[in-house]
Amino acid sequence: MKSSLKQQLLIWLLVPMLVIAPVAATIQYWLSLTPAKLELDHQLGDFAIAASSFLKVKGESIHFNMKAETEHLLRTDQVDTEFFMVLAPDGKVIAGDPALNTPEGEIAASELRYIDREINGRVLRMAIYGVACGQTPCQVRIAETLNKRNRVHTQALITTLLSILVLGLTSTVVMLVAVKHGLKPLQDLRTQLAVRTFDDLQSLNLPHAPSELQPLITALNQLFKRLGDASAVQRAFLADAAHQLRTPLTVLQTESELALLEPHPKSLHPTLERLHYAANRAAKLANQLLVLARADSDGQNVAEFKYVNLKDIGAEAANEWSSQAIMAGVDLGFQLDAAPVYGHPILLQELLSNLIHNSIEHAGKGARVTVKTYVLEQTSNLEVEDNGPGIDVQERQQVLQRFSRGSQAKGFGSGLGLAIVNDIARIHGAKVLLTEPGHGKGLLVRISFRIDIPSLD
Ligand SMILES: Nc1ncnc2c1ncn2[C@@H]1O[C@H](COP(=O)(O)OP(=O)(O)O)[C@@H](O)[C@H]1O
Ligand SMILES: [Mg+2]
């Protein structure tokens, strides 16, 4: 599987996050838990210190006088059970719950110690406060169950998990958006390249591409330029070769025609006819190649553009093709209305000639061919319609390619006619539509030229 840049970026961003997130969660958990636990310990310690004020030492005797209400106050807690105990220096319990009398060792006067002890099957948190009682200090012990502390733990855990979850989700979304946004220039580049046809060698236009992409765009543009230069050389060669071929082929055409007219042995007649036919085909092919080479050189053509009426182009074709159509047994008709275009008159004539020629050749004897020019909704249209066999829907795109002939093709064409039509339409910014005529069988070719609305100033 090909590695994807998007995937790699996401892995590089998400994997460290997966490592950092638990560490951050632990730190946050600890940071939110510790102060709360310390606070609870302090409360417990404060109680022990407060209770120690009821301890009275007079000489050898030690008294602990805490009123029942005060003890009640001390023991009141909504969540935990509270215990207290006062221990004399000799280890005797003076007051409170004897269960708290666990062996804890010496404690200094005014020292406060916190410990966890399991007493009667329950874990308690205990604060032990040392009070000066002669030589060895007395001890005030306050203990409570762990419910508050457990709540604090749960609370800290929920807070931590929630904040990590929110942080994780938002940063994942932000990363996805950022990666998508960051890769958008690449996507734009891909889109621009994907819609290109093989003959579109214009420089890429990505003004907002980031500086990292610029070298790639420059390299691609340089490549396009080199390809453009190479194809210009190729076109020039093609045009030259076709041009050079035209003269000897015209001679061959005329001479073979003359030879056919001169008295000649009967046995030679088929040979002369084949020679004449082949000379005609070769001359037509050379002519088509020349037109193709000319249609290709965009810049040169645009310089020769002027306002043309398709109606005039149609009228000229009527002159050129009427007698040929009669000879071929084809009923060629014209419905010509004014249709202005800004274009190259010679190339437009060539375009129409190719369409009429195709209709005569492929629709054949007895066919009806109609040439129309008209304006419809801001477009000038040129249409050639026949009632021949038409072209299968799945072949229509393909027959526009060079040297591509249909599966039902008749005659000895070279598959260049519709490619020439397509090229000439393209340099005029016109659309080519191959469809069937309204009445059914046949082929309708429509070339739609956009009429530019003249600006008002
Ligand atoms: N008027 C038409 N009727 C039916 N098929 C056509 C017509 N025009 C073109 N085609 C089909 O399209 C193919 C390509 O046309 P074109 O490029 O002019 O080449 P060709 O040299 O074969 O005429 C033809 O081979 C033919 O199959
Ligand atoms: Mg043709």
C-alpha cells in the first residue's frame, strides 16, 4: 500500500499525543488530589489541636474535661464517622474510643502526625497530636473513616478523565482540520493536473501555494514549457512534411486523372483507377495533417481571428460541396441563419468541410444531409445532421481522437476528420456535441460557439 502524506502527518501528531496524554493525565490527577487530601488532613489535625485544649495537667494529675455538646460537635460529620481518644503518658486511655489505642511509639509535644490504620476491619485516617504532660507527652488522637477521601479520589479521577477526553477530542479534530488545510495546496495542484488534457501545457496557476510547493510547481511549469517546445517542433515538422508532400501528391493526382482520360490499354484501366484513388487519398491525408498542424498552433491562430458569420461559412460550403453531393447521390440541404462568431475563417471552413464529408461518406448514397447555422441563447451554432447509421453512444468520445475510426466506418478514411473538428472547436472555445437527430436514426454534430456579450463601455 502507498504511504499517504496525510496518514504520516496524523501518525506523527497523534502517536506523541497518545504518549503525552497519559503522562499529562497522571500529573493532573496528582495535582488536583494532593491539595484536597492535605486540606482534609489539616481539618483532622485542627480538631486534634482544638481537643487538646480540654486537657488540663496539674502536677501529677491529668484531666480531660470536654462537655458532651462539644464532643457531639467534634463527632458530627455528614459523610464520615469520627473517633477521638486521649492517651496519658503511661499509655492509659483517659477519654474517648479505646479502639484508637494502637501502638504508635513516642511523639514529641506539639508534634502532629498523620497515619492510616486498620481498626476493627475499617481503614481510618488518624491525626495524633502530642501535648506536654510532664516528662512524656500525652496524645490526642482524632480519626475518621475514608469516605470523604474516596470521594475526593473519584472526583479527581473524573475531572482528569473528562479534561483529557475533551482535550484529546478537540486536539484530534484540530489536527485533522490542520492537516487537511495544510494539504489543500497539494489537493489543488492535483485537481489542476487531473483536469488537464494532454495538449494543455499552460503554466500552473496556484498563487496561494506555500513556499514548500513552489519548487515543485516551478519544476512542473518548466516541464510543461519543454513539452510545449518539443510539441511545437513536432508540429512544425508535421506541417513541413505535409506541405512538402502536397505538391508531388497533387502532381500524382492530376497525372493519374489525365492518364485515365488518355487512351490506354484496357488491362491497365483498373491499375490506373487504383493509382488515382490512392493519389486522392494521400493528397487528402496530407491536407488533413497540414490542417491539424495548423489547428494545433494556438497562438498563431488566435492572431488571425476576426468576426465571421457562420452563415457565410455555410454558403461557401454549399458552393464547394453541392456538386460532389449530387455525384454521391446525397441530398445536401442548407438552412443558414446569421450566427456571428469570433474565429478563424479558414479553419471554420475546414471544420464544416470535414463534417459534410463525413456525412456524405458515412451516411452514404440516398442519405439526406442538412447544414444549419443559427443563434440560440447566447450561442452561435453550426449543425450538420444526417440520417445515416450514426455513431454508437459508447464510441462518440473516442471518435474525436486522432486516427480513431468507428467500428462501422466506411471508406478509407484515416480517422482524422473529427479530431480536426474537435481541435478547431477547442481553439474557438466551442463545444462539440455528437448526438442523434430529433427524428431518430443518424448523426447530428453541433458546434456551439459562445457569443461574447459586448461590454457597454
Ligand atoms: N456522419 C457520420 N455518420 C456515421 N458515422 C460517422 C459520421 N461521421 C463520423 N463517423 C464515425 O466516426 C469515425 C471518425 O470520423 P473521422 O474522424 O472523420 O474519421 P474517418 O476518416 O473514419 O472519417 C468514423 O470512422 C465513423 O465511424
Ligand atoms: Mg472523416
